[in-house]
Amino acid sequence: MKNLIKILGAFVLLFFAVTAISSCSDDDDPANNDFFAGTYRGSISYNDGGGTNISTNNGSVFVTKIASGTKYNFAFSDGIPDLNGIEFEQKGDHTLVMVGSNATSYIRIDNNELKILFSRDGKTWTADCTR
């Protein structure tokens, strides 16, 4: 009788384990999560149009998602001013593109890359980074 209870208990445990594993969502899109948050490394630059020109091939950009869920902050290394509150929309699978992208302002984030060409008030930020 004790062996029967042990076997039955093992089957119940196995049933719950299989149910828990199979109930996880396979179509959970990383663009809806904090998937893009983190540090990207590569070439970054900044020009304020008034004499300040910073450029490096070994820079980094730390990306954080803010509470709104559609806006991101970009913290640059090497004394480059941060870009904050930039709004994004999902384009295709696992890619975020800045809302209002055009020829002079473009930010794109995907699984492994961060590309920035952003101009505002005569100032220009660029980044070509990977992680």
C-alpha cells in the first residue's frame, strides 16, 4: 500500500510539473519586456554644434525602459549627454523603432544592435553598438 501511494504521488507531481512547463507562453514577445534594456558597446559620438565634439570607438550606451512602457532612456559613456524619454513602437518581430523616425532622427534597437542618429536643437548623437 505504501508503494502504491508513493507511485501515485510521483505521478501527481509529474502531472503538475508537465502542466506548469507547458502552460508557459511560447509567443511572449521580448519587445513587450525589458529585453532591450542593458549595455550596448561600440562607436558613439556627440556634437553640440558649438565646438564640443566627442567621438569614440570604445564607448557604451546603457538603455533603460521607463515606467510608461513605450519610452526609453539612453545613458552614454565618455561625457556624452543622455537622451531621455524617447518613445518607441514595435516594428516587425523583436525590433523597436523610435516614434517619428526620419532622415535626421532615427533610433533602432533589436536583439543585438543599437543604431542611433538623433538630432535635436542643433545637437547630434550617434551610436553603432552591439551587445
